[in-house]
Amino acid sequence: IERPRHPGMAKNTSMRWRLPLVCLLWEVAMIVLFGVFVRFSPEADAHWEEEKREMNLTSDIENDFYFRYPSFQDVHVMIFVGFGFLMTFLKRYGFGAVGFNFLLAAFGIQWALLMQGWFHSFKNGKILIGVENLINADFCVGSVCIAFGAILGKTSPIQLLVLTLFQVTLFSVNEYILLNLLHIKDAGGSMTIHTFGAYFGLTVTRILYRPNLEQSKDKQCSVYHSDLFAMIGTLYLWMYWPSFNSAISEHGDAQHRAAINTYCSLAACVLTTMAFSSMLQKKGKLDMVHIQNATLAGGVAVGTSAEMMLTPYGSLIVGFICGIVSTVGYVYLTPFLESRLHIQDTCGIHNLHAMPGLIGGIVGAITAAAATEDVYGKEGFIKAFDFTGAYQTRTPSVQGGFQAAGIVVSLLMAFAGGALVGAVLKLPIWGDAAAENCFEDDVYWEVPEDEESDAYHMHSPDKSASP
Amino acid sequence: IERPRHPGMAKNTSMRWRLPLVCLLWEVAMIVLFGVFVRFSPEADAHWEEEKREMNLTSDIENDFYFRYPSFQDVHVMIFVGFGFLMTFLKRYGFGAVGFNFLLAAFGIQWALLMQGWFHSFKNGKILIGVENLINADFCVGSVCIAFGAILGKTSPIQLLVLTLFQVTLFSVNEYILLNLLHIKDAGGSMTIHTFGAYFGLTVTRILYRPNLEQSKDKQCSVYHSDLFAMIGTLYLWMYWPSFNSAISEHGDAQHRAAINTYCSLAACVLTTMAFSSMLQKKGKLDMVHIQNATLAGGVAVGTSAEMMLTPYGSLIVGFICGIVSTVGYVYLTPFLESRLHIQDTCGIHNLHAMPGLIGGIVGAITAAAATEDVYGKEGFIKAFDFTGAYQTRTPSVQGGFQAAGIVVSLLMAFAGGALVGAVLKLPIWGDAAAENCFEDDVYWEVPEDEESDAYHMHSPDKSASP
Amino acid sequence: IERPRHPGMAKNTSMRWRLPLVCLLWEVAMIVLFGVFVRFSPEADAHWEEEKREMNLTSDIENDFYFRYPSFQDVHVMIFVGFGFLMTFLKRYGFGAVGFNFLLAAFGIQWALLMQGWFHSFKNGKILIGVENLINADFCVGSVCIAFGAILGKTSPIQLLVLTLFQVTLFSVNEYILLNLLHIKDAGGSMTIHTFGAYFGLTVTRILYRPNLEQSKDKQCSVYHSDLFAMIGTLYLWMYWPSFNSAISEHGDAQHRAAINTYCSLAACVLTTMAFSSMLQKKGKLDMVHIQNATLAGGVAVGTSAEMMLTPYGSLIVGFICGIVSTVGYVYLTPFLESRLHIQDTCGIHNLHAMPGLIGGIVGAITAAAATEDVYGKEGFIKAFDFTGAYQTRTPSVQGGFQAAGIVVSLLMAFAGGALVGAVLKLPIWGDAAAENCFEDDVYWEVPEDEESDAYHMHSPDKSASP
């Protein structure tokens, strides 16, 4: 039964020692670092009763857990089921999509708890974590899942872990610059998560350009049921996006408002995506790729402004535009990027995250610049933009300017970081597959034997190579 | 590669200009109407700090967002994943099931926010929306998803959008009559959502009767994996139904009680569904159609009474009965309706929504009529039925009578509305497919090429028509 | 079209009268018992306004519903979608996995509400139920779902119902001994749910040993898409496990802490599972069986200690170890148990629940024994272990001893109970299938006709038996 698979495969893709080594060493490092640094926040610590007295809280329901845990769980589902299943559309890469996403996210959240903890939750030499840290760690990993979309099917699991290590680090630095140094608002992460994550991933895939990728073109497509699996991912991302954009907003009206704005933007986005998907195909048929992806662009594009007074109709307009931009991107821009700029973007993250992320940053800057005390109320105005302390005198227009600067910083970090990481991943030591074996689970996974006789595996490498 | 598909197809099913036109124009209309009318409710507005002071609230946790948002998200999942995947059981209509459901629901929630807003949240010329409006919009769209179940596979996406436009409008009128004019309780929507939605859909499908539908009989069935996809929908509907029936109940005991009653009813319903599914098949084998659908009837049937003091054993009895009624309906009534009354009900919504919805209305009327101050407590009695203001003197038995009247009103609205909308959809301009191409994604969707060589596509229209 | 299926099948597997009889009679019994015993808890009863005054609560948000309902829904998803879909990995047993799990859980939660109610919520002759009872009923049924994993594919639905009846009963007795008599903590159920459930199931499958099971070996494996369906189950279990372990912890810090610890443990577990899955396969390829199961062991193993001050790095260590133990178990122990001890464990629950459950019990005992007033704070210490009333003077080390005793009691109950139930299930009256028809949906389900011509059903019994 044991026979040579992939006879034409020159590269050594065996993960037998490399993957275990990386996983075990890095996990031991996590344990040591957590042991040194990570403790519970006062709201998760057994001293909570004392904390409650000190903060004059009368009820356990005031614990941040009850404000944010349901949103956290929704975000958690988006990262693991949402992104994981969205990428199962490829006919022979479902294990890799959902399995490698699982691996990189499980590592990434640990490293993100540390990196973000050092920047934001460091007190007396300890990182104190609570539910908001878990959400932020999931957010950070979300940007890695986005970048994974660009290189899906073309990298080894070790490359993905290396990518995660670097990207989480750079994400945290970029986030610190934006949120702390520039003092800008980006609750749903249009800039920090989507713009950064997408341009980072696109730069990486550009550097890892594979000239012979058309050798696996027959596997870079879907089958009927893989498209349905992908729709599970799409719908969970779409449904829970209001939780994503509101998860770390201020308690009360800001969380409430962010959820409503996102709901509206996403609803509008579905309509324009369907419209353009049909319009741009000569027989007017809808394309699953668009439905699976472009319908989500509306969520990306209100990531910065959802917690602001964007208003429901403002959200509809943003969603309207992004459905169009994203769908048109899939039809015209993705092929152009591949053929002319050598950017091979497996999932089309440029259309789903990069452009809508940029739009989101711009919409956020405009919404911030247009804020008035009249619209927000005197207290609401200060609370919404945290114009306190050193920022007491900042005006909306200045805030708008800083928001815009945040876009530029995110882009620069993405390009520079992506170039660096791309160069590291290009080293010939990571066990990535040859071009003809891309988009094929068989390289890194035990695939059920009887599958080989299935109708939908006519193009498996074993068979095409057998005499 | 481009060759004529569907040579035998006389009808023009191309959506190329029609669908984009409808989607874009209607979405623009939504933006204009939202711009004129829709603003944030005080709990989602940046003036919330002032509101809090005015209402003497001491904590942000008192924001309605924290009472209802988790239930909202569960309802959201039911509408998009629940209904969407429940309908993927057809072997060649998965894209249409989940994709068209996505389209109509995304449009429907916007139009419902407006329609329901004008009736219920209109203040000083503006519709003020908060999380409860989002839930109600999802509820309203739920009734459209139900109607979609009757005509699944036989209509074009434009017809579904037209249906949605009309049905949401009529739903809102009916809801206004029931809740405001008759002052009846229907938190889980046995009458407003299920009875109305199902009889509306059945009337539409009766009017759209296709005499030659047996030409596509080979596609009106499932394959092994499509049945598993459908079970995803079933389970999410089943699990989250307690959230559905409690989502808009009064804070506190009513929400709590509604969840418990629904949980009990659904549990009992599974047992009797399994019992009758096995009993009615001559070899005693279970039928996936029953498990996918009849197990949910218990949730439908406590929609009105779940927030009342139905008690857990009362809920079990309701679930017990509905599992039987629904399963027997699938075995005997659906074929009868089709052959004798020409009601072609693709998903059997008559068994899952229509009959259990009626039962739910009746159970609600009886439970209301049987209410006593002893069982509810003096305050609880008034609060449960909102016997305040003009309704201060209404007695339980009168309330029961009004509840019963609500069933009749819902039925009349459904028949009249369904007849009207059915007539509109019969116009030969909407691009619906010919009888032999029903239940076939290929008509409106780009379907993966290699599927055609798959074993489970032996009956695709291209092939059967090719010489 | 009707032709003899399973010609080689000697046993009568028809459920036609047996299954309906059991379902209907038992459901009637439930109704009677609920009618006699079950009422709403004060927080779900219409007298809540009076209760609020008595308890000096100022807001409806203090209702336990708002503390626990989101966690309840996550647990509910784990039981029905999590366990149900996790077991769909078999290529021809998806209906049975998800359908029978649905059946036994729907019955089990009703019986658990009664059994646990008599032990824990009995007041003035009535069982008063609220959201915490629903969670506990789901927990109890979780232990049945675990046991189902060992006998998956080899039992009739009636056997599963009988198993559920007995196991829920024994679970409740064991839980009462542990929580009330020994006064131990086990919020996430390492002992009560996992250790008990797994060793119970393993004992049952040992007694039901089938010497000729290799006759259906060709069906005891997965196909490509069945592995993806199983990943839906895996991910929902993995993502929602923090809710599972925190669902019934004390309000405030304990719930918060339990979620964080579980999140950390699960993350570490993924890394070591991937490492060992790759390391133990000679080409270094990852095995879906490990990814689907061993990644969850970290959640099991912090079930007792998650609400304690285990600390994040302690959780990482537990997850680290359990990923290894569980994966090694799949590779070496499962085949050994089958060949030497005649324990046929379809899903490998020994690796996912039994060993990690034991580890969880031990970790809990150690963590309790190591507790100090310094770490917990004076109040926190008393609250965490409920050292009040008769237990006022219990010390941590004594508590640790009692915790350890809880493991032993759970094991004894599991072995004795499993032996008893196994003997009952061995009676030749339950309609289980012959060895060659195990792992085959066709025995108890109407399976879509056209499937038989599909590529992935080459080994269906009909065909292999036909001349």
C-alpha cells in the first residue's frame, strides 16, 4: 500500500522533525513567559470582592466579563470557524484551510496576549489579563488569518507559524503607535487589523511569487460542497461582525451603536455585491466567490467609524460602496495584480480586506473630523474620542488628521514588515511544496485513502504522475 | 469551453440587468429613507450619559443592549444560518438556498427596520432604532424565510426580492393590528411570524402552481452530504429557539421563563418526531426530512405562550403534540396538498410552520384566558399582559378572545396578501426557470465546472438534453 | 425499486414498533413527572417582582438569566452541534452521529432536569428550575454524549435511550456524592462529566465487545468531506469550552477566571497535538483524527481547576501535557485497548475524555490543596471553596484529599454502572445491527437512493453482498 507519492516532487516537504520542534519549543517559551509575566486582572482574580469594595461596585454584574463575554465568543467563532471555513472553498485544501488556521491562531493568541500585554496591560512587572485581552488577542490573530488568505495553499505550516510570530509582533507595535502615540480610535480595526493585515499579506505573497503556479491551477478552484462549507465561514463572519466592531468599544452607547452601524453596513453590502456579481458575468449568473467574500466588505469598512455617530444611513452608504468596490476588485483587479504585479492572492484579500480597510480608515477620519458637540453631546463628545488629559484640547479636525496618519503608518508597517517576513519565508528550509503540489492537502495531511477513487480527485498528483 | 447550456429552456432566466437594477435602485431607496427617517435610539446615541441621568440609571449595564444583544445574535444566526442551511437539503440547490436566503434577508431587514419603525418607534418624525429593532427586523424577515421554503427552487431571485418587499409590508401591518389594536401578546410570533408567514407562502405557491413540476422531480431530493448540511440549519434553529421566543419579552422573569418553556417544548418534540418517523415507515427507518423539520415544531407552537406561565409540563405537552402533528403532516398531508389542492410546498412549511403556528396561537389564547392573579401574582399579572392604561380592565378571558381573534386576522392577511403577491409574481417578467430546470443552481449561479463529471450530477439538464 | 437490502443480515433491526413505543411511553412519563414536580424558580416565575423586593435587588439585570444565559447557549451548541458533528467523521454514519445524538440528548435533558432537580433544587415538594438547571441538564447529557462516542455505530437507537436513562440516573447520584457529600468543586466536570462519562462508556463497550467487528472495518473510516463536517464539531467544542467550564461558576471573578484558564489551556493543547501528530507519523503528515480530538483535551483537563487560581501559565502547562497524552493515546493506546483488552472505542474517548478527565481531577486536587489565603484573599478563599457552615474549618489540604476521593468515587461508579448497563444492553431485544452492518446509516435511516451510485459508497453492504 505504501507507494511513492509525488514522484515529481523535488522539495522535501516532510514536517516530521521541523514542525514538532517549532511547536514544542515555542510552546515552552510561552509557558516560561506566561509564568514570568501573566497574571489575572483584578476582575478575574480571587481578590475581586476587595476590588468591588474599592471601586464601589454593588453587583457582580458590573464585572467587565458580563459586558464583553458574549461579544468575545462571537469574535472567537469568527477567527476559528469564520476564517477557517471561509478558506475551505478550495476543493483539495479544506484540511489545510481549517487546520492550519487553527494552528496559527492557537499560537498567535498566546503570543498576542504577551505582546499586547506588554504594551497595554503591564502593571508592576506583570501583564494582567481579563476578557478584553482575550478579545484583543483574537483581533490581532485576525490580521494573521487575513494574511494567510493571500498565501493559502502555497506555504508550509512552519512558514505560517513564523509568519504569525513576526506579524503579531509588528501588529502590536503598529497598534501601539496608532492607539497610544497617535491617540486614534480604531475599535473594529479597519486600520490595525484589515489594512495592516492585508497589505502585510500581499507583500509577503509578492515576495514569495511562484512563476509556475499555473501547474496547480486545476486545484485552485472549488467543488460544489466545498463552496457550501465556505458559506459557513462567510455567514458566521457576516452575522457576528457587529460583535467584532463593538467588542472593545466603551460600555453602553458605544457598543450599542457600533453593533447597529455594522448591521446596517453589512446589509447594504449584500445587495450591491449581488448586483455587481450578476452584472459583471455575461449571462448574469452569480459567482460564489463574490458572495462568499465581497458581502463582508461592509463590515471591514465601518471598523473604525462604527462606534462613532456614523448614523445608520451613513453605514448603508459605506456598505453600498464597498460591495461594489470589492466585487469589481475580484473581477478586474485580482487578475491584474497576478499577471502584472505578480501578486498571487489566493483568497482575494485585496478586495475583501485591503481596499475596504483603506476605505474604513478614511471613513473613520472623516467621521471623526466631522464630529461636533451638538451631535455627540458635551459628555458624549469627550467620551467618544477620549479627549481627556493630554488630549483635552484636541479638536475633531486634528483628530481626523491623526486618524489619516494612522492609515499611512499602518501601510508603511505592512509593506516594511511584509518585505522582511517575506524574505525570511523565502529561505529554503521551511518545507513548502513545489508549484505543482500547491493547494493540495495530501502534502501535509493524511488524506482518507478511498478519496483517491472519487470523482473529484481526478487531478491528484499521484494519478497524473503515474504512468 | 462556452457551450449552450439548457438547450431545452425556452424561458429567459438571465438576471444580468434585472437583478442589478432592482438591487441597486432599492438599496438607494433604503439609503434615502434611512437618511430621512432613521436615527439611533437614546440607548445607542452618544447622548446616553444624559439619558442615564434622566432615567436615574446608575450603570451602563442597564442599557438594553446587555439585556438583549446575546439573544439578538442567536436570532441572527437562526435567520441566516438556520433557515439558510435548513434549505440546503436539495442536492443541487444549495447555492440558491443559502445565497438567496442571504439576499432576501439582507434586504428584508432594512425594509423591516423602516416599516416596523414607522409603526412602533416613530418619535418626532424620526425612527429611533436600538437592539430591539434589530431583533424585530430579523423576526419579520423570518416570516419571509418561511414563505421562501414553500417556493424554494421554483423562483428567481428577483421574485424573492419582490416577495420580500410585499411580505415585510404586510407583516408590519398585521403585526400592528395584533399588537397595538388588539393588544395581544405574541413575543415568539406563533401568529405574526409563523401562521402569517406560512399561509402567505402557501397561498403564493398555490398561485404559482406548476403543473409540470414532475419534470424536475429527480432534483427535488437530497444526497447524503446535503442532508448533513441541512442538519446544521436544523440544529441551530433548534438550539437557539429559546433565544428566539425570549428575545423581546420583558426584562427579567419573562425572558427567563420564555427560554425555559421553549427548551422543554423542543425537547419533547424530538421524541415524538422520532417515534412517528419510525412508525410511519414500513421498515421502521427514520426519515431525515422529519428529523430536519418536525423536531422544530415545538418551538413554533410555544411562540405565543412561552413567556406566559405555561409551565414546563405544559410546554412538554405542546411539544409532544406538535412533533406528532408535524411528522404526520409530512407523511400524509404534503402529498395530499400537492395532488389535490395543487399546493407545491418544497420544504413542507405547512407541517413545520402553518399547523404548529395555529396550535401556538390557540395555546396562547387558552393560556391567556386561564391566567389568574394567583398564578402570576398581582404585579406579575398586570406586567405579563400589560393590563395598564386603556386595558386596565381587560380580563383574562377577554384577552383570550382577542388572542383568538389575532389568529383569524393573521390568516386573513396571509390569504389576501399571498393572493395579491402571487398574482404579481405570476407576471412573465421575473425570469423564473422552466419546470424542468427547477431545483437547479445552474440556472442562476456559476457552478464549479468539474462538478459535471461528478457522480451526483447525472441528471443535470445539460446532460439529459444533450443528444 | 424495493429490493432486499442487507441479505446477509440475520438480526432484526427494525425499529418500527420498539422505538416509537419507548419514545412515546417515556415522553408521557416525563410529562407526568414534570406535571407533579417541576415548576419555575423564583427568577423565572411571574412573582419575580415580589422576589426582587424581598432580595433587595434594584434591577432586572440581577436575574441569574443575564449572568448565565449566554454561557448556557454556548454549552447547548457544544452538546448538539459540537458532539453531534464531531462524530460525523465516519463516512457512512453521519445521520446516526448527529441524529441519535440529537435523540438521546433531547431525552436526557428532560430526565436530568428531574434527577438533578430532586437532588439539588427540591423545595416544598417541587423542583424549581431556572437557567442554571438547564446548564446542568446539558452537562449531564454531555457525559452521555461522551459514552456514545465509544459505542458509535454499533448500537441501536433504543439501546442509546436505555443507556441515557441509566447513565443520567447514575450521573446524578455520583454528582450528589461528589458535590454535596464530599463537598468538592468540579465546575467544569473533569470528574463528574468526563471521567465518569468516559469510563462508563468504555466499560459498556467492553461488555458489548464484538469479535467480528473487522467485517465493517471498511466503513470505520472517514472521507474527505466527512472530516470537514467533523471539524465543525471540533471547533465549536474548542471555541465554547471556556463557556462550558465557567457556566456554573460563582458570579463575578470565578466565571471570568474559568474562561481565561480554559482559553489558555486549549491554545497550548493545539500546539502539542500538532507536534505529536506530525512526529508520530513516519512522513510527518498530520492526522485529522488527532486534530479533531486531542486539541480538546486541554479543555477537559482544566474542568475542575479552571475556576480556581490555576493561573494562565498553569493552564498552559496542563494543555501542553494533555495534547501530548491524548495524541500518543490515539497512536498507541487505542489499538492496544482494542486488541488486548477488547475495548472497541470508536471515537477514542479514552484519549479525549478518560485520561484528560483523570488529569483534570488530579490537577484540581493539587490546585485546591495548594490554595492559600494569600493568593485568594481572605474572602476569596472562603468563597472559592465555599468553606462556610459545616465546612468552615476545612483546610486546603483536606479539600485536596476530598477532591482526590472524588476521582475514585467517579471511577467506581463508572465501572459498576457501566457493567450493569452493558449487561442490560447485551440483551438480544434491542435491535442492534450485525457486525458487518456496523457504522452504516442504512440500517436505521432512509438514505438517499442516488447515493448508492456514488463513488464513495463502493463498500456499501448491499453491493459487496450482491453476486
